[in-house]
Amino acid sequence: MNKISVILADDHAVVRMGFKLLLQDTKDITVIGEAESGEEVIRLLNSLTADIIVMDLSMPGIGGLETISRIVSKDNSPKILILSAHEDAIHPKRSLKAGANGYLSKRGAPEELIKAVRQIHSGNMYIEPSIAQKVAMSQMGGETSPVEILSEREFDVFMALANGKTVNQIAETLHLSPRTVGTHLYNIKQKLNASNQTELALIAIKSGLINP
């Protein structure tokens, strides 16, 4: 029997180790590679053929959403399962829109990860039930957040700013120049009608993206 081949992508080695041990303890799943950034995932795909990439969204470098876009643009691209600390409705919606096949919370039960990998490999979508409910409720209620108009890169910069990071810190984390981050900041303020970083943080709180 051919095992489901998985690449794990998370910038925390201990987290990767835990998920690897969990997946490798099954009879039908094997971890063939590990990465700590989106760039490393892309490089691995030049030499490895994986069925599924299990990845975090909040990684240094190009970030999770941009990584998803680059993966799905490849021929015969692997399926993507997001395993994230973000449990709001916006991150899953943006991930699935970018091309992911599933979304799980890191706080979910271990068996949920195994179930999701198998379901996605079978050709199905999989969203953790509690998160799927949040997404459904936001859509049924017609709720929209102003941050949904941001591009993928602007969203990454916005989240970093909302969490109190400086322009230079964001530039270092995302591997961008401070000038580029400054341009994104200007565009974000214009789109969200915000005048400073505090107002951006308030928007993130109201959107359920960070805790007050």
C-alpha cells in the first residue's frame, strides 16, 4: 500500500516533531520532508513529490497565504492542509480562497489531524467543525470585515502591525525592505481608513483576529 506522503511546514521544530510523531504512528501516512518557512516548502517541492503539505500560516518569510498561492500555481501541486493557531473566520476563508484544501486549529484533537489528512487525500475538503461553524455563521449573517479587501501580503503586514510589530521588525520577518513595508502600511491605512497603528489593532480586535 502506498502511504500518504506529507511535508510538514512550521517554524517551530518542537511543533513539527510532535506532528511528525503523531502522523508516523499511523500505518498509512509518512512524513517525507520538513520546512520552517514558505520558501523552504517551495524548494522542497523541487526535489520531493508530496501528496499533502501540512503547514502553519504564521511563518517567517513570504508567509502562509503567499506560500499557498505559489504551491497551487505549480503543475500537479500537492494538496494543502492549514494547521494554525488562528481560530477566527477570516483566516480560514482567506486560506481556502488562496487554494488550501483544509483548515485545522492547533488546539484541535490529535486524531483530527489524521482524519483531515486522510479526507483531503481522498479528494474532500476538511475544516475543523468548530471553525467551519464560525465561517458558516459569518456568511449566513452577512458579516464582512474590512480587512477582507486587503491583498495577501497586505494582510500579513496588517496582522504584524496589529500585534505591535515595528516596520523594521516586519521587514526582517517577511524578508522585505522597510520601504516596501512602509508602502504596504500606507496602502493598508488607506483601504481601512485608519490613521495609525492603534486604529489598525482595534480593527483586528473587532474582526476577531487578535484578543484585546
